[in-house]
Amino acid sequence: MTWAWRVAIVLMALTGVSSACGADDPLIDPDVRAAVGGGAVRVLVDLRAATADPSAIESVQDEALRRLAGTGAHLARRYSTAPLLALVIDAAALTRLEAMRDIVARVRVDRITPPNEDRSPRR
């Protein structure tokens, strides 16, 4: 390997080229993309925050909601002990969430499953 290639590799590592190539992009559930095409969909947004720090959770939630202003996003639920938001989003809000690489880790459909006694193991 030549000297120039070694320098290039070191510079790429130091400047974070891997993150520019999508390594830190939010993971978007394919079901979200399919559902948002038909209108608003309820989702769970996993945020990048320290789970042991309630003030960090609140801060990142506030920032996500601030950045979603002007889209069709509506807050369904805010969690005080988990870095999550339950939102109802449209296509514009999904596009915004995808751009929030620094604070959004994952967007998935919020599947509400009612309690079902038939699922409990029989004794």
C-alpha cells in the first residue's frame, strides 16, 4: 500500500466518511414506507439519548418535535423513561425524520395489540 493510500484511509476515518455513507441513517421499517403512502400512520420513533438520563430524553424529544413543526406529524404519546415518541406521521414527516440522523435511530409502525386471554398458556 502506498503512502498516499494510507494517508487517505486515515483521513477518511478521522472525518467520518462512514457516517456520510449512511452508517448512522435511521432505520425505517418498510411497513412505515408502505403505510405512509396511503395517508397518516402511527409510528414509534426510537431516539438517540441516554436512557438513564430523563433530562436527555426530554431534550431529544423536544428537539425532534421542534424539527417536525410544519409537517403533518402529531404527538400521540411521549415517554418519560424511554427515548421514544409515539407519533402520527405523513410522508412529509417521514422525510423529516429520515433527515434527523443525529437524533433518530429507528422508525417503526406502532402496532397496538389488544390483550388476548387466549394467548396465555393453559395450565
